[in-house]
Amino acid sequence: MKLKFKKWTEEEFFQVREEVLKGWPTGKDVDLEEAVKYHKSLPASKNFSKKLLDAKKAGITLAQPRAGVALIDEHIELLNFLDTEGGADLLPSTIDSYTRQNKYENCEKGIEESKKAGRSLLNGFPGVNHGVTGCRRVVEATNLPLQLRHGTPDARLLSEIMLAAGFTSDEGGGISYNVPYAKSVSLEKTLIDWQYVDRLVGWYEEHGVSINREPFGPLTGTLVPPSMSNAVGILEGLMAAEQGVKNITLGYGQCGNLIQDVAAIRALESQAEEYFKEFGYNDIQLTTVFHQWMGGFPEDEAKAFGVISNGASAAALAGATKVIVKTPHEAIGVPTKEANAAGIRATKMVLNLLRGQKLSTSPELEKEIEIIKAETKCILDKVYELGNGDWAIGIVKAFEQGVLDVPFAPSIYNAGKMMPARDNVGKVRYLALGNVPLSKELADYNMAQLEERGKFEGRPVTFQMTVDDIFAVGKGTLIGRPE
Ligand SMILES: CC[C@H]1O[C@@H](n2cnc3c(N)ncnc32)[C@H](O)[C@@H]1O
């Protein structure tokens, strides 16, 4: 299959599908006709797309945790606990790291060892190994819409199995589940593999089943300038729309300055609408997701609740459709179900207190929205030019040339030349552009904001600011001031 920005024909899709389903024995149980019937038998209350659209119409922000353990019964117990004791509005199944690397043999061992140990020895839910039957038990035994959340460069088999089981949302994308998650998988390969996932969702849509797709907005979650993450989100939205996906949630990872975070969500939603319209996708149901702070967390649980609540309020004031919840165990590892539920309760408390309130506009907010949209446009214009009008080709070339450049990404296909740092009020700015094609005016604006910080701190604008900012939140502040 040659990469091109074009909807796959059914014939192309089903040809590739034969190979995909051979990836593990459970692949042979996927039957799309049966799956469509099963989806249509589910109550509307279990459809992710519908719940998101209802929330958007009502102007409320939904809360969703991350959660996943090795064995089905314990996973069901966990998810229902987060529903009843946490108050979750939407449920995940966070997939384990072996599955994310397609190492299903290791999952098999992990499942056996977890049974022997009586506790989860995998850091997530091994959906491929549990197969349609096992995953369907999760769908049958829970009461909220379910989404698979992972970090899988090649999620074709995982998506086939879990969507057939009745999950109605799938997170990820050919950029956002490659560059921040993999070291040496080419963009070409993951763009094609995620076109497959999007085409599968397009097939469900064409057969009357709405499945939500959610690109992974935060990327590395480390000082990613909002225009870089928004550019990637819009590109993955276009890639999905071209394959027939209709219900799309674009996301953003909290950076920490409230005005910039609200501006980022507002800019993301309106600019994505503009691009969908301009490129002829007129029936996209667009929602947004705000990820609570994705960087280093304080170990102290009270401080962690401060970070969680701060993220919840930013999400509500931004008017995001959904907020992804962190837990007070973030600094330690996979949370207990009690800690996970507590993170959701704290979040829901804040969302309820702020219900109906949105951050009203102001000159500072309007300015930030304008800056983010202008920077995003510079990047996307260049991607389109590099691809000669083919977004997919443009993405590959843009990474080759550092036009798309995600800070602190492990991928060898990412240039890693652009460097960010916070300005004097904590907004994330471009300290070094690398090859990110901002106009001179925008580059100067970023530098001017950083110079203000330099003046205030009495030090030059250097990479040391970036380093100080990376450790700041874990140490209890937003901006990494010199000691
Ligand atoms: C994207 C990274 C986020 O996913 C979270 N995460 C990863 N695996 C699990 C898991 N199994 N249960 C709950 N949270 C999880 C992790 O704590 C971090 O906040």
C-alpha cells in the first residue's frame, strides 16, 4: 500500500485486512457483520459519540479516567468502581505496553502470571489476547461508553478486536502514537497503519455504527507549544476524515498558563472547523478533550490533588467537551482503584462547581488565540506545500525537514531541533525554532516574551530555562525560576 491522502477503497481495505487478522489467533473471531448487529443492539447510553455530542450541546465537560489491568474480571471490577465510586462519565481501557508493541506472546505470559500472583502484572488491559469474547464481557458488564486508550504504532488488530467487541471510541493516530511513543517506526508506516484504523471506523460509520476517534493531543506532554500540538491534531483529524470518520475529538495537553490553555482549546476547535470545511468534510461532529497536566507530578498526594483540580478548572473554563483525569498516584505509577476514583471525584467536584461558567473573552485571551492560530497556520501551510497538496506526504516530509518537530520525542524521525521554554507568565513559547516555519513576526513575538522573563530573572534566554521548566511542577511551581 503506497501512502497517499486518499480514502482506501473497500477492496484495498479488505485485502490488507486478511493479513491483519492473522496477527494473533484471536483475530479470526472478528466478524464485522456480527459486530454491526451487536453494536446496534447496545443501548444509546453506551455510545461514546452520542455522549460527547450531548455534552457539547449541553455545554458540560465530561470526566474520563485512564485504567487497565491484566485480567477481565478485575478489569470489570475496576471500571465499575470508577463509575460508581469515582463518578466517571466515560470509561477507558488503557492497554498494556506489550500489546502496544504487538508482543502478544509476552501478554500471554503476563496473563498467566497475573492469575498465579492474584494481581495485575501487566500495566494495562491486553485486549488482543482477551479477544472479542473477552472484551465483549467488559462491554456487557459495564454501564458507560468505552474507549480503548493506548499508544500503539500498529493498532490495526487491537482496534479490529475491541471495536468488534463493542467499544465505541479509539484513541491515537499515525503521528501521535508514533513520534512520542516509538523510537524507530517510520511515519510512512504508522500513517498507513492508522489509515487502516480510520478506514475501519469509516466502514462502521457506513454501516450505521458511529465510532469516535480521538487523536492523542498531548504528544510528549513536555512543554509542547500549543500551535505544534494543534497542528498535529488538525492533521490527524484530516487523515481520519478522509477515511470516513465522522465523530472526532481533538485534544490538547494542559501547559499551565490558564489563558494560553483556554486559548489553545478555543483555537483548536475553531481552526479544525475551518480546515474540515475548507477541505470538504462538512459532516464532522467535532468535540475537544483537555488532558490534565501530563508532565512530572508531585509525590505528595495533597499537592497532586492541587494539580488535578487546577486541570479540571482549566478544562471547564475552556469549555472542553471532555477532561482526562490524573490520579494522586501519578508520580508513583499505575494507581490503585481508590486513588483513581479519588482523582475523578476531585475533578467532578470542580466541574460541578464551575458548571455553566466559561472564561470570558479578554484582550489577552483574544491575542493568544490569534497567535496560536497564526503559528498553526504557518506550520500547516508548509506541510501542505511540502506534500504538494497531499497531507499524508506532507506530514512525512515535514518531519524529515523539522517543520513538524515535537519536543523531547524519542523517535529518530523527529528532528528535535525546536526547543520550547516558558515566558514570564508561564506560557510555552518557541525558544529555538529549528526548522519550524514561523513568520519573522511570530518568531520575534515569541522571543520578546522570553526576553521579558530573562529581564525579570536577570539571566539570558537560554536552554537552561527549558531545563528548569521541565522540573518545576514536580518541585511545586509552574515556571522554573533560578534557585
Ligand atoms: C498517557 C500517560 C498516562 O497514562 C496513565 N496510565 C498508564 N497506564 C495506566 C493504567 N493501567 N491505569 C491508569 N493510568 C494509567 C499514566 O499514569 C499517565 O498519567
